[in-house]
Amino acid sequence: MLKGVLQGSVLAILGQRETYGYEIVQALHGYGFGSVSEGTIYPLLLRLEKEGWVSARFMDSDLGPRRKYYTLTDQGRRELAQFRASFREMTAAVERLPGFGEEEMTCGSPL
């Protein structure tokens, strides 16, 4: 069920602005995805591009070689909306589990 969380998170970042792979990794680290590396992100970005969810273009950089910038397509925006809805449903279900929500269930368990 957690499959796709990283993909959805990358789509969410790209939904904010056009950016490049290294910045996406840095943003993910800032949000607490500490173990995500560029070696994970670049194949994911390539797959998202092949799916038609992101488009890419090269731009010159003042700090080195040209960078490949990614942005969401209309299809990518639809996928992001679907991810958000599915993720909200999943987190709501997890919050209902004993020990996860604000109040633990002591009786009335569905089991």
C-alpha cells in the first residue's frame, strides 16, 4: 500500500514549481525522506516522463552543466489529485487502527 508514496511526493513537489532532480532530493530530505537518493529519484523521474506525467527541458546553469528541469503535465496533475485522495483515505484508515489515532479503541473493536 505504501508503494507510490515516493512517486506521489515527487509529483507534489513538482506541482509547486518546475525544478530539477537534485532539488527534488533536497526537498524530500527537508520533508523527512532522509534515505532518498538521486539514484532513486532519477529513474523515477524518467518513468514519470515516459508515463506522460511530467515534461522535461534542459536549461543552462550558472553553477555548472545544464540541468534537466521537470514540470507536471495536465495528466500529472490528475495523477497527483488521485494520489492525494487515495493517500487521505489510507491515512484515515490507519488513524482508526488501535494505537494510531488520537484515542485508542478500548472496546467496540471490529474484531
